[in-house]
Amino acid sequence: MKNGRNPLRTSATGALSAALIATASLGLAPAAQAAGSSGGVRFVDIAGDGGTILKANVTTPAGADGTRSYPLIVLPTSWGLPQVEYLAQAQKLANSGYVVVGYNVRGFWQSGGEIDVAGPKDTADVSKVIDWALANTPADARKVGVAGVSYGAGISLLAAEHDKRIKAVAALSGWADLTTSIYSGRTEHTQAAALLDGVGHIVGHPSAETRQVFEDFFSGDLSKEQNLLDWGKKRSPGTYVDQLDKNRPAVFMANTWGDTIFSANQYAKFYEELSGPKRLEFRPGDHATAEITGLFGLPNDVWTDTGRWFDHYLRGEDNGIDREQPVQLKSRSTGGYEGYPDWKSVGATTRKITLGGSTRIHTNVDSGADGGVIFLSSILDQLTRIPPMASIPLLPRYWTAVWQSEKSTDVQRVRGTARLHTTVTGTKESGTFIAYLYDVGPLGIGKLVSNAPYSFHGRTPGEPFGVDLDLFSTAYDVPAGHRLAVVVDTVDPLYMEHNPSGAQLTFSSPEHDPSYVSVPLREQ
């Protein structure tokens, strides 16, 4: 944000919110009708925490007559989507021998209550749904699983930390650290937050607390920062990881490299902290785009592995998923899967790009180097392998700092998290910059590999300070003969900026503390 300017939350992002909801609702309706025609689905009301009515649907295996019990899977809906969201997958799971209860989370569509943003009430609702299912369906209390996409994923992880009856979790395109997801580098991810806020107002009933949190977030008021951090911490599975390790459910997590709402970094960090059975998958795409075809009942890798995960850890099926490499990555460049024993093994070697000299840039103007547009850019990359691009030679050096590596003789397989280390000196006490990593071809056209924002406050003007910034994790192959370029500017539509008018930033590389970007590479 420049000089306290608020984003226009009801304009382009509001229109996008409405379009996404309409598409999801219309597209899922046929799936609901098809599932309902089988006779295995019934729509029910379930009393959630405090008696709040949650609209739900129950899908049971064909021929279930109460003489035997079945594993139970509970599916909380995504942010802003109706309860029919999972019916196609619920029918598939029921056909495999599960009782499945999908429900609309509180505050959305026909469910009662107000939006709690994965707060204590949402967590308690999952337990109430489990209670109801065990009392009213042929569900087995010893075999309980929870799964969800996006909002449902975060709620599922939180529920598994608070309810030890849950033995398996599938968290798809979710979050482990809510604050890091939309406030990384102390920088507000305004497009992501505006989308969530817009959807909440269109099809939901935000609580007074939720409305205030969004207002404080968009204000950029530093006096509100600690309240926002505390609010987010309470809603982050990473806060309760010790409890999850104590309960030891089998945790399956999947996300996309280009997720502009919940970045890959925070999932990878959380995965490393888990001690029980676990699996981590990353694919190309943006938020929840890797799972969407499965919601229509079409073949889908994420949902296939979700089913395999539950089949093994709830039904006891020996399908080999526990013997596979637990970290599975799909490259943005080749489309093939790669297996690793753990996240630390991803990007086994590193290459340092030296950021030599001293470069001063001016602020408040978008140089043309951007992270793209929420959803649209990463979907284009997912479908066509065309990420956001910029002409590196034509970037105005008045507004940007640019460093380039030498041409590489071999393919450079970037895997994992690139890290920027530099020294910054500002002319004002606050500021924002965005770091980009580009794959630059012979004509100077740069294809975006990764990026990340960074903001600072309360610094003494003219006094240098060190910065260590993790760029968003990725898997991208840089062709032989190409260069890697590091670009820094101060404005990106994805993020709020905190550069006072006329501010300048200097990036330097002191002899005692050289600046560089460390790029993780897969061994050839």
C-alpha cells in the first residue's frame, strides 16, 4: 500500500469471486444430481458447536443395512462453496466402502452461524459432525478420517490436532501457517485476501471479528499487526503440531507450486515437523486447481492418492502407498513425478548467484516485473507452461535492480526454496521490495521461476541492514544455454507496498557479508 491507500476489494476481485462461485455451483450441480440418483445420498441437518445448524449430506455404501460398520470420512467444504462440492468424490468413496459426511462450514450458504475462519467453533464443528455420524450412520468409531480442499483442508488439520479419534487426514491446498500464507515477509498479499473477503461477503455471513480482521489487514496499520498475528496463530495447524504428533494420525498434504493464497513453503515446513505417517505432494497450478477436475468426478491424481491414503490407513489395504517415497513432486517443466525421502533431499545441491556492487532503485512505480495475476497466471503456467514473463534488458534500471548469472551449459533443475541474502539501505523508515527469479533465454525474455515480497518498518534511514528472504518453493527446469536473473523492484499488484513517496532503496554487497541468491538444484 502506498501512503495508506486501500485496495478496491469490490472491483476486479469481487467480480472474480462471483464468477468462481457461479462456476463452481453450476458445475457441481450435475454431480449432485447424479450422486443423488443412486439412492446413496441423503441431505441432513447436523447440530454443530453451540447448536448451530450445519447443512450436510451423507453418502453410504450400497447395501448398507446396519449389520456392519464402515470407515467414516468427514468433508468440510471449501471457502465459499456449497455442500454439493464433494458429492462426486463422496460417491466414489462410498463405492469403496466408506460412510461419507460432507457439510457446509458455518457461516456459508444455508449453514447457520457466522464465518469463524477456522477458529475454535469450526474445529469443534468437525467433532460434532463425527459425533452425529457415529450415532446416525453405520460408521466405525475406530476408523475416522477427515479431508478437505482449501478452507476444508485447514479445518481438517486443526480438527485432527484437537480430536484424537481422527486417524487419517487429507489436506488439499490448505495451510499450516495462516499468517505466513497471506502476510509473508511482513507484506500483505492483497489480491489473495481481497478474494477471500469478497467471497465471504457474497455467499457468507462474516462475524464482527472476521470483518474487523479484514479491515485491519487492508489498512496496513502497524498498530494492528500483533492482533492480526495472534488471530492467525490461533488458526494455524503449525501452532499445535506437538498435539498432532501426539495423536499421530496419518497426514497426507498436497498443494501447488503457484498457490497464490497458501504458498508451498509453509506446507513444506510443517511437513518436516511431523513425526507420524506422512506424505507431501506438489504439482503445477494455483490454489485448488490441481483438485478441481476430481470434484467433477473426472480422473485426478490428487483424489486418487487421497483414496489410496484412506484405503491404507483406514481400511488396512496393502496398496504400497506407505512404501513409496513420501515426498512426490511434479515439475512445472516436464510434468513428470519425482520421489524424495524427505523435503530436505529436494534441491540436494545449491548454486549461488552473486549480487555484486551497489544498486540504488526508486520506488512507487511498477517496473513490469510482476508475480502475475491471482489464479490466472499460474493456471496458464499449469496448462501451457507459460509463466509470467518480462523482457529483462528492457526493465527500467531506475526502478529495478538486475543481476544475471553466466549461461549454463547444462539444464538447471531448480527444486525447492531459493533464498536471497542481501544488505538494504532505505531513505525512509519503512519500505517494500519484491524479489524475482527469472529463467532468461537468448532473446532476453525472462520466464518467472519464483518470487517473494519483503517489507520493513522502523528502520533508521541511511542505516544498512541485512535481509534473508525465502522465495516461494518451486520445481522448474532452466534449459541449457539460459541464464538465471535476479530482479528486485518495489511494486507488484499481488502485494501491498509500504514505500513512502519518493523513497529509494540501495542493495549492496559488503566485502564482509556478500549478497547472493542461493538456488537449490536437483542433481543431474
